[in-house]
Amino acid sequence: MKGVIKPDHSPSNKFEILVVGLPVLLTPTTMGALEDELDKAELPDKTAASGGNSTATEIEITIPIHHKGEMAAMEAWYLESKDPVLPTYKKAATFTYYTISGAVAASYAGVGVFPSKRSLPEQDMEGEGELGVCTWTLSIDDHQPIG
């Protein structure tokens, strides 16, 4: 791989999520893969044709449960998505990936983003005191590259 990968690569631990309308910047410890898939139709000759539209997707993020400001913001947003659903529950978000030097490697704008699931951390008295994280599932209607 030496000489093949260009310098100042984007490591898997340098990213951020900015959600428009949340009072805090989220600092998740993990973020799932942001996937994009086109609708497709199977033709009679067993080939596929593009349907032209992207399907909605989901990602999981984890936030340390002791990050009170972020957890409060996520809980308030989650409540917006529950009955009675508020018209503000779907938000815009930016998913940014950074290089080792801190430059932006890639950035994607997400629309129609809302939390659809929350999982509190598992507990184990035999553990070594590992970080407790809350897993949030974010539903995303569409995302496009910025720039």
C-alpha cells in the first residue's frame, strides 16, 4: 500500500455530525456507513434498470450517555418524532469526514433526518468500566455530496 495511498488520508475516527436545529454539536463515538442505493427494477431479460430515485437509509450513531447536553438534545429531538409528531421532527444534517491534518476530506448534506430508535447501553457488573454509550438510529431521506 505504500506509495499507493495519497498522504493526509481520512482516518475512521475523524468525523462530525451537525444537525440544524440542535443546540449542540454531536460528538458520536461511532457512526455507521452512510449508504445510498438506487431503486431498481428487474427486467424480463433478468437484467436490472435504474428506477432513478434513491431509497431512504438509516445509520446508527453512538453517543456517550454521560454527555448530558448531547443526550438532552437527542431526547428532545426523539420526542418531536413521537406522537403527536411535530412538523419540525425532520431536520437537515451535515456529515463531515476529516483528514489527519484536519482538512475536510468529504462532506454530505442529509435531508429528512430524524431519530427512529434509541438503545440505552448494556450493563455488566463484571466489566472493567467500559464507556457506556447510547445507540441512536437516524433515518435519512436523502444525502448528497457538498462541493
